Amino acid sequence: MRVLHKLHKVRKFDPVAPFTLRAQFDDNSVQTIDFEPVLRGELYGPLRDPGFFNQVAPDPQARTLIWPNGADFDPATLHDWPECGGAFIRMARGWADQPGYNRPASV
């Protein structure tokens, strides 16, 4: 049995607020995503620094968003954020307790 799902690609993005990006996809849909609730854990925690978060760039191969430390998000997750963002946020709440978490100095 084959399960087929649409592969989405980020066409462009713009910052619209702190930790919030508006992404346009190859199907012309647009999502405005507040990433702050998922900026936890070893991979995404460093993005809580606004200067580092703002270093987001397009990944030309995966056609998603990527940060200098290798953090990225599956473009399908970004595309379907209204449906899957809540689960991602709930999962991220546990990441702060994981070993290796780099808590920002201001916390």
C-alpha cells in the first residue's frame, strides 16, 4: 500500500513579528507562524535569541527554512501548521527538560 502526500516547498518568507514568519508555499498558500512556543531543546532553543532567529535563510535543496545551527522544519509541517502546530508545541514543551538544553542566559 502506498501512501501519497503532497510535498510542499517554501517559495519565500518574511518576518512579521518577533519569532514570527509568514511563509508562502509553492501552491501559493500562506502561513503565518509564531515559532516562539517551539523554541525549546538543544536544536531549537538557541533560536530564542532574536538575533540568531533572524538569521533564518531559505534552504535551496529542501526548500524550507534553515538556521545556522542546522535547525529546520519540514516544509509540510510549516504548510500544515494549523493542523499540526498544536501537536508540535505540546511535544516541544518536554524538550526543555532534556539533557543538553542550552537555556538562554536571561532565564
